[in-house]
Amino acid sequence: MVEKTHRQKVAKPLLWIGMVSIVMMFAGLTSGYIVRRGEGNWLQFELPESIYASTILIILSSLSMIWATSAARKNDFKGITTALIATLALGLGFVFFQVWSWEQLVEMGVYFTGPGSNAAGSFLYVITLAHLLHIVGGLIVLIVMIVQSVKRKYTIQNRLGLQLGSIFWHFLGGLWIYLFLFLVFIR
């Protein structure tokens, strides 16, 4: 019992430390983007439409995660599972549209590397890929949460895993909103 209490006390601070390190990584990437853009020879292009669609999906996924945590406060086991599955589906949709945006970029002549590449396109690929890798981590967490939910592990008294997963998922959504707005307005 003491060990479980100790784990509960350190879980959220450790999650926050991890998220701060992720923020620092993306602060470095976006700072590098701004510095390199200032040097000139910067390709101007429109963002693919699929990036806008993925943004809508990540916002909706945060809403379904709110639904999951709300259901847990009511011991609504079916609601928790349904909401987590919806969050997973929306997260997978986000991944689909992000990958599709890379295909659209290639069709527009914006390449990651090679003779036709430009730093503007390369930064876009790196930033979206780095975020997508974190989303994959979030999807793995969601799968674990769904399994735990099916086993009825999340109750009014035991919601720590759900809370941690929810915080991380909302963080990834908020991070994407920042990156999206950055890419839309810092062109």
C-alpha cells in the first residue's frame, strides 16, 4: 500500500517533467525555424488542407478524452471505454491526415531532402514528424488505457492512470495547436 501511494505521489510530477522536456525540444525546433527563415532563401508555400483536417480531429479527440474522464467520475465503465475508443479513432485519423499532408507536400514540390528541397519544407517535415512520433506514444498509452478500462480498472477511487493519460493527450493536442498556429502565422 505504501509503494502504491508513493507511485501516485511521483507519477504526475514525472509526467510534467517529461512534458517540459518535450516543450523544450519543440521550442528549439521552432526557434531554429525562425532563425533559419531570417537568413533568406525561404520557400513560400501553402500548408496542405489535410493539416487543417488533422487539427480538427485532435481538438475533437480532446473532447472525447474529457468525456472519458467525466464517465470515470460516475463509474460509467461503458462510457469510459467508448470515449477512449473514440479518442483512439480520432488520434488515428490525426495520424492519417498528417501522413497525407506529406504526400500533398510532395505533390506541391515541397521535399524533405534532395535537389528540390528547401529549409522551409525540411523544417515542416521535421516538426510534424517529431510531433507525430509523440502522438504514436500517446496512441500506445490510449491502447493501454482501453485495456484497463475494459478490465474496469478506472473507478471513482482509482483514476490515476486515466488522469495521467488524459493530461498527456491534452498536452499533445495543445502542443499541436501551438505548432499549427506557428506554422500558419510564422511563414
